[in-house]
Amino acid sequence: MRLPTRHLLPAAALTAASALLTGCFAGAESGEDVGAGGKRLRVAMMQPPRSGLSPLSDDAFKLSRWSTAETLVKLDEDGDAQPALATEWEQSGRTWTFEIRDGVTFHDGTKLTAEAVANSLTRAATASPKPRILDGVDLTAKATDAGTLTVTTAAEDPLVPQRLSSPQLSVLAAKAYRGKTVDPVGAGTGPFELTKVNGTASAALDRYDAYWGGKAQAPGIDVTFVPDGTARAAALRSGEADIVEAIPVSQAAVLDQDLITEVPMPRTNTLYLNTGKGPFKDASLRAAAREAIDAEALVKGVYEGRADVAEGLLGPALPWAAELRGPVTRGAEAGAPDGEAITIGTYTDRAEMPEVAATLQQQLQKAGFRVKLDVREYTNIEADALAGRFDAFVLSRATVLDSGDPAAYLYSDFASGGTFNLSRFADQDVDAALKKASDTEVGDARRAAVIAAEAAVLAADAAVPMLHERVIQGDAAGVVDAAHDPRERELVTADTYVR
């Protein structure tokens, strides 16, 4: 079958992209054997650090994916809490008691203690803004003795262990917190020590031989940040990188299919509608926008079928959502746009976003809106999006990124006090539904409450879920045991190496 022309990577572009990656990795030891552990891993990542790799920001997920910073708890495939830096825990009302793993040292040689954990958690709980996982949560952490930590919340919280699995609550050595910002260099507990950060260009990590979980297979990791998706794909084709995250859909079809892995993920491409001001303050125009969107055309045209049409905010990575979801009763009938002018914002960091926005522009114009697009790099557009300067914003949003539980995402994005409320949405009934979902014990009852909260958001057309994405990751032929994690928490682990 002949591929569409836009899939083909011109030779000149391939040469330029390859040269870019060659330059980025030129200073690394990636091509040399460096002992029994084999070669250093060369990793091409999509987004550069936004906050100097502070764990209190989304940069925390880079630290997690490089296995340099760790948390008290980790999640299994089902999202259930499992031991990590904490070996066991129990709840008594508003207080949880955690036993801290013995024999763990930070990369600076200091010992992991309950006091060190309390220091990290306190810094996160008192940050402004707080990490998303602590939206609406007042948390205090205290060391009872060297190996015992208590975590107390203002209200009884059944999700505390899952919250503490968030990379944004990573535990770092005291030296990381000496300044106004948090510096993770040489301060983690993982199998790889972060040794060097070159701004938004690259980072280097070395194997930490004293790792409590056993010596890592690879001697180190050389990371390059490559926002351009074509360049990342070219790095895999040319052999300039061993592991490449976020292969663009437009490039996946022309790569060796043995080198890419596709996994349904809890990430939803969503159109957030500004309910606070502008045309979409009118519920009937929000309904008109929803009805104008043809998500199936987006999946087939932009994603080449490598995505799933959204039935709700939560997708097939959470199979229970479809099983529990029922019909949504909308709060308003679709009105007539009558030439209303709207501005849609999105970003270039994910290669599909500009094309999604362009397709939406056509669909909404056909419905009677006048549509202007504003497309920039994410770092240059996030502040405007959060400030409500767009009538609508297209975002690829991870729905269980922080806790393995979607209640935190729903609160962050749709509660009146949520810190990532792009829709400027405030509704007392939705707030009540979100609070119920957050307060319900983990299990079937909580899942039902989450779906009820999702239905309340959808009924108000605060956001239009369009499609659920899939992870497309590239691994060179010699790579062994790279992680393929739907939650995007793991990439290189202690078991990963390249022959």
C-alpha cells in the first residue's frame, strides 16, 4: 500500500535531524563499552525541562522515567499501591503510618530516614502552587523515629498511599532543598544518579552502585531533549538514539515496526472550553461546539487509526470506565453560532496537536463559528492557557498521571479550586461530585463515584473529550527491557541495557 506523502521523511530532513542528534550525543560515551554493564543508554525525550527538573513540577516524571528519584509507594498494573521506599503502612482515621525501608542511601551518601522523607513531603505540601496530586489536600508529615513516618490529612483520605506514589512527591536528600528551588542533582535514591543538567538541551546520569535494589545493568544514561518529532524518529532510524519516547503518529508508519511499541494509555485529547468568559460562557454554544466535532475523522485522518474515539474523559486504559458509564444527560441544547469568533490555543510539542487544531478549525467553521488558531511551544503557551486567555484549548491530558486514580485529575481540571482548570469551570454540583469521588474508599464504590463525576462534567460541556491516545515508543534493536509504561512513569529501569 502506498503511504500518504506527508508520512515520508525527505532525505534532507533525515540528514538534518540525524546531524542534530549526532551533535547532541557527541559528548556521550554511548558508543563505547564501559565495563561489564555494557553501553550507556542514549535516550531522546520529547519535552525539555520546564522548571529546572524540580520534582514539584511536571519535570518530576522525567526523574521517575530515568530511575533517579523514587517515592514511598509505587503502583502495580492495576493501580494498587506496592512498597518502594516504604515497606508497609496502615491507616488510623486521618493518619497513615509508614515504615521506611532500611539500608537506603541518597546519592550524596546520606541515609534515608523518616526525617528526610518528612522534609521532602513538607516541602511539597507547602509549595505554591502545590503539586497537582495535593490539590484540595492539607497534608502534614512527621518522623516518629528514624524508621517511622506519620502522614496526617485534614480530612480522612483513602487515597494517601496512591498519592505518595506520584513522582511529584519524590523523596530527595536534604541538600536538594537548600535554595528557593529544588535541585535534584545528586540527591535521589534510584539506580541512576543525576550528575549533570545542560539547561533544556541534555542531561547525564551515572549508575549508582550502592543502590538498595541492586546494581543497574547499564552504566549510565545520556538524555537529549528533542521537541521535534521528526528529529526523534530520525534518531531511531539512524541509530543515534537507543530509546525514543513519543514517536509521532505521522512517523510511526514508516519506521521498522519491530522497533516500535504501541500501548493504549490513560491520555485523552480534549478540547477545553472557556466557561468563564467569551462565547463559551454560553452553554448552548458549548453544546454547538461539541456537536460540530467529528472525533472519528480526527482518529482516522490525524492519528492514522492509532487512537480510540472518546466516549468519555476516561478511555480504554481504564476498562472499568466503559463498563460503568451510562448515557449523559446534557444541560443545554445546541445553539446557533452565528459567526461567533473564537480563538483556539494548542502547542507544537506533540506533533499531532497542530493538525488536530487545524481540523477542529474546519469543523467548527462549518458549524458557523469564526475560528482563529494560536499554536506555540508548550512552555510559551501554558501560562496564557491557565489564565483563560483562549476561548478553547486543545490538550493531550494524562488522566491518571499522578496517583493511578482519575479522581485527582478530575479535581485538578474541573473543580472550582483546581489548579489546572483550563475551562475556568465552577459548578457547585460538580464540586460535590468530585468531592464524593475523592472521599470514597478505593474500590468499586470509588470507581462508580468517579464515573458520576465524569458525567457531571460532560453534562455541562466544560470539555469535549475527542480521542484517547496510545504510547508509541521506539527501542533500537539492541535495547533490552526498556519499560513501556502507559502511565509514563517508567522508561529506563535498573534492568534496562543495550547490547
